[in-house]
Amino acid sequence: YSSLVLNMGAPFEIYNQQGQFLHTSATSELIGYHTMPVSYRHHHNNFLVGIKFKPASLNYLFHIRGADIHHQTLSAGNIMPQVAALEAAVFDAPNLAAIKMLLEKFLRRHTSLPAANRHFEYVLQSLNGPALLQCGFQLKKLAGLLYVSPRTLERYFTDTLNISPKKCLAILRFRHAAEQYARHGYKADWEELGYHDFSHFRKEWHKWSA
């Protein structure tokens, strides 16, 4: 899980399972997913409140791919301009139930967009980010990098673009390979581009140019 940590006091620190120091911050932060458990330590005059998210939720709520902050952190103020107001409200809340209500309202505001709009934004981020090249234009790998199932990604594509992700990825793969072919000719790294060899690319060329 990733976490949004609201920090209202002195700096807090993060340590791994072995007690090794990993990170410190004096502000609220979005803490990326760690493969191993971590612990948070803060001074007696500090006040921390946290919300855990599944990796895919980061994209849905804040338009941040979970893979992009794996083992990383982001300042909450950079992605949520209203975080200062939330910190103040949480700090003044009389009890845990009131804090929980404030956090629920905060999350509901981030899910106020219609589902179709959020799916479209998700697809755009998926296709415009590094995950596209990292996955080798393969649907299953792309879905894995984005922390969603292939079936969910297929539904997002169908709902918003009226095209299957498999066909969309094939078109994007061909466009990227064509750019590399223009630069390097037949000596381009075809396996890295998602093709078996140059002849495989030529077949695609005839298919898309027919």
C-alpha cells in the first residue's frame, strides 16, 4: 500500500524492517509503495494522520501512477493545493470520529468526476507515460505497471476511446518503430521495439499502410 501522511508538527521519520533510516519530512507527504513493511517515528509533540491506498487508487484519485513513486515520496502540497486547509481541520477536530469524517469528505471530493472522465484521464496518463515503453507495448505488462488488471484496462479503453487496447498498443508500437526505422534503418533494435525482426516490422508496415 501507499500512504498519504498528514503531518502537523515536528518532522517524522521512516525506517525499514531492520531499523535503517529511509526518509524524513517536516510536511505532509504521499509515501509510495514499499515491498517490505516500514515504520513511522515521530516526536512527542508531533501529530500524524495517515490514509492507506492501493497503488491503482493513486492514479484514480490524484492522477499519479503507483509505479512512478515506488519507494519514493511526494510532497502532498504539490498534488493537493487544499492540503493546508485539511491539515488545519484535522488538527482542530475534537476526536477520531470527526477526523474520519473529514478524511471521507476529502476523498469524496476527489471522486466527484464522472467515471467516464476519470477513465479517459487514466487512459491518457497510461499512454503518455514511461510505462508504455517499459511494457514493450504489451497489454498484460502495461496493466501490471499501472496496478490494474488487463480486464479493467480493456474496459477503460472501450468506454473512452471505443477501441481495444490491443489495437491501440499495436498502432502506437508501429508509430514508435517507424520513428526508429527512420533514424536507424533496418539496424534498429527490433526486439526492444516489440518485433521479432525486421521482416516482422515490414509486415506491420504493409498492414497499416494498405
